[in-house]
Amino acid sequence: MSEDILLEVRNVKQFFRINSSFTVKAVDDISFQLRRGEIFGLAGESGSGKSTLARTLLGLKPPTAGTIYYKDYCISDKQIYRQHKREIQKNIQIVFQDSAAALNPHMTVEEIIAEPLKVHQIGGSKAERTAKILELLTMVGMDGSYRRYYPAELSGGQRQRVSIARSISLEPALIIADEPVASLDVSIQAQIINLFQQLQQEKQFTFLFIAHDLSLLRFLCNRIGVMYSGKMVELAATEELFARPLHPYTKSLLSAIPVPDPCYERNKKVLVFDEIQINENAQWQEARDGHYVLN
């Protein structure tokens, strides 16, 4: 695998068998690469398989089929994953949407951030770990006094900042953010997005950002992949995707983006996507240089 590629997903499927006659194809034959230091956006409506794909990449559930490579390790292979488990878990971190559920309510902020440091034996003494925790809190825009707070004493935005501090504490190579601002107020969303952008520029980690909001992904991401019903239907550089969308579903999503112009909004035409437009025999192909579409 090229040194420029940090993570490669090859024909990954994640199926859930409900009963003998019905199987949910949550992730269906998806392939893409994450380049070192890039911000990759993953868009799609609820139920499209974005979160399931994220959890599969983390190794929380092995894929039904296909392979996932981190560097040169096939981490979808259970034996290889076990051999390199500590390195993989240290270098691939996640920020969840629900910060209240992601943080242990019985632990203080200091204990929450210190936990991965202890597990991976980073920072020898308690004083060194405390200094590291204070540094991390400062990096995410929080005062050191918050280290003694419990999650229930924090606002949603503050809890998400703690989650981010925990995720960057091990200086991972890849951070997956699974709709991390969806449950926050709009003003707080902007603060968290700017924080992510600042940290990524400072730390140069690869960033997989999952969201519904395409305009948000346009602001943040280098490339965007669009998912529909378990499949990746289009992938391109951000401005290429917005300027020349090829798949009917992508065109429909882009046409629905609100514009702060009442006259335009009243007269704009939102394209309606119908499943009948999906070709069951469609193949993943490169339509233009770096612009892929399921067609």
C-alpha cells in the first residue's frame, strides 16, 4: 500500500441477518482510501450505513466480507488485529454524536481523559498526567478547573470538548467523528467545527467526518463520499462534487441545501430522488480523475 494511504477499505460489507428470510445490508460493497492528513467527509441520510461503517473501521464488529487495511496491516483479519491491537486502538480514535452516553457519568473529566493515558502507559507520574490533562483541556478551549467536574455538570458543547480532548490524548493517526455536532445548538456547532479544523491543522491527523449537512462538509473536508442505502454512490474532491455531481442522489441532496436568500429559496427547484433511479447492476467506476460514481 502506498505510504500516502493510511487506511484502505476494499469491498467491505456489513450484513445483519434478522431472520431466515430477511437480511439488512447496512454496508454493501464499499471501497475507498483515506490519505494521510486529509479530512474526508461521509454524507448521507439516516440509515444509509455511515455509523455502521465507522464502527466496522474501528474493529467493533468484523465485516461480513471485504478487507480493511491500516498502513500495511489487514485489520479486518482477527488474528492480525489481535497481534497489533494496542497500536491500532492507540492510533484510531472516535468521537461519538452523543457525548452524554460516551462519557462515564461516574468519572470526573480528569479521570475520563486520564483513562487512555493509563491504559497505554503514557506519562509516568500522576503529576505528569495532570499536566498533560491541563494541556489537553486548554487545547480544546476549556479551563483547567473543569477537570474536577462530572459530565452531568457540563453543557453538551463542553462534554463534546472533553470527548475531543480524550480522542487526541494519544495523538492518533486517524480520528473518526460520527456526527459530533448533530445534537448541539447551531452556535456551538460552529465552535466545535472550528476546533476540529484547528486541531487537525496542528496535529495533522487524518480525519473521517460523518455528517448529514453537506454545506458543513464543504467547509471542512478535502473529499466527500456520499452514501445511500448501504452503498457509496459518489466520491470526489469537495469542490468537484459540488460543481459537477453525477449521481441522481447526490444531485438531490445538493439541490436541497438551504440558501440564505428568500427569493432564491421560494423559486428553487428541489430534485426528488426515487429508488427506481438506482441501477441494481451499477458498477463503481472513475468517471473523471479522482471522481468516482456508482453507475
